[in-house]
Amino acid sequence: MPAADNTTQWVTEKFSSSIVPTLVDYIKIPNKSPMFDPDWKKSGHMDKAVELLSSWAKSNLPDGATLEVVRLGDRTPVIFIDIPATGGRAGDTVMLYGHLDKQPEMTGWREGLGPWTPVIEGDKLFGRGGADDGYAIFASLTAINALRQDKRPHARCVVLIEACEESGSYDLPAYIDHLAPRIGDLSLVVCLDSGCANYDQLWSTTSLRGLVIGTLEVSLLTEGVHSGDGTGVIAASERVIRQLLDRIDDSHTGVVKLAELSTQIPKQRVLQAERTAQVIGDEVFSKFPLQPGVQPVVKDNTELILNRTWRPGLAITGADGWPPISNAGNVLRPSTSLKLSIRIPPRVDPKVAQAAVKAALEKDPPYGAKVSFSGSTASAGWDAPELAPWLEQALDAASQAHFGKPAMYMGEGGTIPFMYMLGEKFPKAQFCITGVLGPGSNAHGPNEFLHVPTARRLTLCVADILATHAQQ
Ligand SMILES: [Zn+2]
């Protein structure tokens, strides 16, 4: 049974009168993840964001619920909310997860928009962190409040909002250990930090990629020299780095060469990719802000979906050792550093992948160059456990009720390290991983937006899923 009509109306009003205005304030806070703001403690933005979200949550707590901002030593804080059951099996707990740390600014924001400048245009709320993942705490509590309003029972729920996700969740395992007795035994995890392939139905994430990142530095000189003097005598550090990158991927195809970074794709996931390709068609690539005439790496949409979800891929996300172009003299620079970000498929061991990347880059340096791959971290991907029939039915019914279309299943190319951790800790738990990161929403890039109607419908879907869960 979906929400009563007046409850659906109540959720709509809650979004327009309270949630969106609070998200507007939230977007103004530059609370970048600790990796991008190592001084986060001193700069105080994270605390401001925690204060804003937790004070909204406190004034919207379901009856009997408690909220605590938990802080372990110097770690980034987490918001932990404990909501007593109104039904379901005794001892059964659902976790609803999201994060409040943000990606850095990134360049290329459209005129009038900016990461810390909230702008509402039609259905969209532009700005950093609204969709990824500020809305999660609002959606979680509003879903439960909607159930309470309709007197639809739900099991005990805990809401966990972390502040380290965009840095690989390195603070989270300590909190999970610390909170374990208070979390209890999870039978369902609802994660609201994922994507959707359109805004027309409920999308459930069946897999996530992992991530190996690190800085590759190549140096042949102790200081820069006149390029007229040095070129042809000493190799340029950027040319050596090109050779080293060729060990990771094929620059003509983008195919990653290291066997340790690949896996056999399960048959069922290939079938899901085929079905998704049928539903979304060219949207797989046309959703990107392409320059005129740009083509995707292959023509086959199913292959593109598999590339994005079950195959490794390299991106270079930053560089040092280069002056800005306006200040570039004719110099053979002493060193070049690149930040490498390598997505790895689910089922690939991140430590093995990380070691393989380091070994490939550092072995036999051309010309005896000084080469290092350092500051590296590795996060595991995740492959969903088999969906319980009740959850499959609940997802579909919720999608039909609030979107008017069936639920869909798709892997995602991004990384949520916590899902792997939870899967290991709670092997019997079911997972509902979903989110609002759909076409154009551009989390991590410029012009990020939250599609407000999707966030609202998703909130109602979560309520229905929790209601069905309590009947099991
Ligand atoms: Zn996120």
C-alpha cells in the first residue's frame, strides 16, 4: 500500500517549504571532503554543515528517535540517528546511509552558477553537494515521517551520515566498529548516494566500481633548464610519463592492460546491461556535455554500459610541475606529477590492483628517471547479493506507484566504499542502493544539480520499501 494522498502532498510541501530551502543553505557551505581540505578542522566548514543538517534533523525527528553527532578523535564526524520500530520483527534493523562531505569546486560552471552558489531553475537546484549527497538525510527522515503519518509500521531504522565519503571513507570503519553495538543486526541497507539512468523510474544499483588513486611523479633533472639546451639530450619528464601511462592503458582504445584490474563479467550483469541499453538507448553517452561531433569510445550501447560498470578505466585528474600557460617559458621542466584515478571493476581485489599499478609504473624507469607512485589509496567495488523476491516486488511496486513505470536495475561506474564494508559485515543484508545522480546532474563536475521531483518520488519509494520490509 503506497502513501495516502495527503501524505504524498505533505512530502511535496515538506520539500518546497523546508528541505529545498535548507539545501540552499547547505550548498553555500564549502565543506569539501578532507582529502580536498586537509585543514577541514580549522576551516570549520564541515562543522557548519554538520550543524545545519543535524539541527534540521533534530526538528524533524520521528517520535522516540535520538540523534548524536559522533566524533572519534581527529576523525571527520558522523551523524547517527536511531529511530525505534513501529513494527517489523524484533531485533531487525534497517540502515539508511548518506554523506555530507563534498567534492571540490571544479571549473566550467555556467555563467551565474557556481559550486557554492545555490540557484533554483525549474525542477533543478544547482550547486555542489545537493544531489551528492546532501539530500540523503532529508529523504531518509521524511520517508519515515511519512510512514508515521500514515500509521504504516516500519522496523527499527538507523540513519548514518558520514563526512569522509569523497575521500574513500577512510574514517568510517572506525565508526562502524565503535557503533556496532548500537547499529545491531542489519537486514536491509538503503543507500541514497547512487545514480539513476533517467528521471522516469526507480533505479536500483546492482554493482559499483572500486578505485585506485595515487600520484605518479617523474623527474630527470634537479632544476629546470633552457629547452633549447636540454631537448634531444635529456628526455622530457612528460615524455617519460607518456611511456609509463602506456603500461596502464592503450591510448588508442582506453582499454586497461593490467590483468589484475579486470574480472569476468557475470552473465546476469551482461543481461541487465542489455536491458538498460534498450531502455535508455543513446542516453548512455548523449547525457554527457559533449562538444559538437564527439563520438563515444565504441558504438555499442551495451558495451558502453559494461565499460562504465564492469571494466577498469583511467582518468588523470590533476597535474603539478607545470606553470600556467601564461607563464610558461621555454624550459625543460625538472619534473611532472599526475594524479591518477583508476576505476576498477567489482570483484577485483583493490590491494592487488594497487600493487599491480605501482609495480607497472615503477619498474625499469626509462633513462633511469626517478619515478614514484605515491599517496595511493584503494577502495573495493561491490557486486550486489541476489535480490530477495520481496525486495524486487517492493522496488517495482514503489516505482509504479510514484513514477508510473517499472523499476530498473543497473551497475554504476562510481565507488561507494562503504557498501563493500557493509556487505562483508552483514552478509545476509539486502541492499537497496539508489539515488538521484541522473542525466546531466554532473556530481563531481560543474553545474551539479539536484532534480527535486526525483528526490521527492524517491523519498516516497523509500517509505514504501520500508513498509514492505516491515511485513516480512
Ligand atoms: Zn556521493
